[in-house]
Amino acid sequence: MVSTRTEATMESMSSGYHYSQEILDGEEGEEEIVDQEDESSAERGRYAIVEDSCLSRLFKRCQECGELLDHSLTERKRCGSALVVITECLACNKKVQWDSQEKVGIGRGQAYSLNHRIPISAFITGTPLPRLCDFARTLDLDFPSDRSMRKTIREIGSVAIERVYAGWEETVREVAVNASEGDGLQVSIDGQYDSPGFTSSNCKVTTIDCHTKLAISGVALSKKEDGIDGMSIRMESEGALRALVDLVNHNIPIKKLVSDQNAMVMKKLREHPKTAHIERKLDWWHVQKHMRKEWWKMVKANPELAPVYQMFFNHLYFVHHKYPRREDRPRALELVQSFIIHIQGKHSWKKNDEFKVVTRCEHGKLKAKKRGESRVTLNAGSEALESIHEMLFAPDSQRLFSLLPLLSILRSMNVFILSA
Ligand SMILES: [Zn+2]
Ligand SMILES: [Zn+2]
């Protein structure tokens, strides 16, 4: 009677009994453990913290015959986070072993479930192990040692995560390739350092398929690796190269690469036989960043351009968002350039060598200015106007703007990396 009740209590704690005269020595015993696991696997996975004194109450009597036990014969063993209680009964001579947790794994790799789950949970939640050990010590809670948790993460966690990751990676690559419908992928690459500048010791480089927005590869680098030789600045270009070579090696057709203007990345990719064919493009955010730099130089030389600066960027963003499609880019480029006419106070003009498509501004009727306010205009032939003209029609700017810009892909990527 007592025995039944005890068992029921134990079952609700999702643990179980097994007993044998030859505990864990001999194949028979091991087989028995495996069988029990199968039976109880459905209820595995919920845990409760039990206080010592409460637990002792459950082991007052023999589980076999119900006689009171001589507690000097009861053995308690700690095994990381698990507790093993072995009782020996003088009345019926049976030895009973109770484990506070199920075992997972097979053969020599067998371990109590929480001894695996604690370090893995810490790992995937980013909990530092030393803090976790402090936590357990403060509570007087049995936990696996720091060393064995690291071993579990290294030998089991990392391997399992790697396997899952590889599976996901394969799937997203397949999705991205299918979505490209044979055209080849347009990808975006950016690196994230663990700390700024030359002090960083690690860098993550992520490749995203611009069409599906899926991360199709991730490379983690350390400053100490060969080819980087302690130069943290080399990590991003090396990572970008590795990522692309890996993709090419896996027969992922990479057609275009959108990235920032990192000269080192570009050079590395251009020089490597496996990545030389990839067309390189700049993303929109970096395009406008380049233009801002040019403007700052102009404003410095011609302070009267200061109020024009923001007008230009409003115009640039407006055009960029209105004409995102590649086929509209020539028109968009002319519209951007037509700022040069608009700023002179003219809003329609005749076709000429510079404007073959666009002959008028796309804004509606301009709001009338309040009395005393005047619209900022620049005079034809003025130095300020000439410098804007030069900037807008410079081959570099034209090339930058005509490239298919992507809406801040790199910035959304940073968000992704931070949350990954
Ligand atoms: Zn007994
Ligand atoms: Zn206008």
C-alpha cells in the first residue's frame, strides 16, 4: 500500500524506479534502463526542485516489502544535477536504486537528462556558465561542474546545433535558388565586429539573398586564424571571400553582390578565381552615404549651399523610393540630376543632351511662400551651382545611382545579425 502511493508520487515527479541486485554491472542491467526510458520518454522534460528533507520522507520504507529501512544503509550519490538514492532492506534483502532524472543517450555516452539540458539551455540562451554556477552555488543546488558543462556544449551541443544549422542552411539555399528562377542570386554581404576598430577579436560575416531576404551563409572568424594573423581589419574581407567561395563550391549560382564600398572585400573577390565572375553592386544606403560626403565637401567650399543640402537629399530619397524598379532607373537618374534646374527656380525645360527623358519636375504646384520668405535658388553660372552640376554629372555619381539600389538591405541585415 505504502509502496504504491510512493510510486504514484514519484511518477508525478516524472522520474521512475528501477531496481536490480546487480545494479549497473552487467548487460542485463543496462538493457533494463533502456527499456524504461522508452516507456517514460513521453513524460520526460518537466522538472521540479526537491528539498532534501522532503525527499528523505519518501525513502522511509522499503519499496519492495514496505518495512522500515535502516537509514545507515541508504546511500545518496550526486551526479551533476541528478541524485541517486540506493536503499538496502534488511528484511527482504533487496537493493533498490532510484534516480531523480531519466538518462539520455546510449552506452558510454549516457547521462542524466538535466546534465545535458542545463549546459545546452545556458548555451542557447547565452547565459554565461560562471554566472550559472554562482547561481547554483548560492541556492545550494546541485549542478554539473563548469568543466563538464563546457564539455557537453563542445561535444554534444555544438555538434547537434551544427547539424541542425547545416540542415537549415541547405533548405534556405534551396529556397533562394528556386526563387531566383535560374537567374542566379543577388546577395548582400556585411560583417559585424564584436567591438569597434582594431580591438575586435571576432567577426561574423553574413550573406543574405536579396530576393528572399534569407541568410544563406554565415561565417565566424577570429583574429588568430591563419590569413588574418592578428589584423582584425582583415576579418571582414576574408569572411566575405570564404562565404562566397563556399556558396560557389556548393553550386549556388551567385550573380551579383551588393555590399558597402569596402575596397578590401572587393579586391579579394575580384582576385579569387571562384568569385571573380560575380558582379559587384553597392547598396542604396552606401550610395547616398557617398553622395553625402561629396555634399559636405561642397558645403564647406560654398557655405551658401547649406540650406540646399537637405533639399537635395529629400529629392534624392523621393526619387529613389518612387522608382525602385531597375527599368525606371535611367528616368530616376535624370530626375535626380534635374535638381540642378529646379534649384534655379525653373520647373520645366526642353530636351537636351543631359535630359533626354525628363523635361519637368514631378512635384506639384509649389506652396506659396509666406511674406518675407524667399525660396532658395541658385544663379546660373554661380560657383555653387557649378559644383553641384559637376557632382551630379560625374561618372561616379551616375554610376552609383544607376546601379540597382536595394532598400537598405544592409541595415536590415544588421538587425538580423544582432538578433541571431
Ligand atoms: Zn524490503
Ligand atoms: Zn522643380
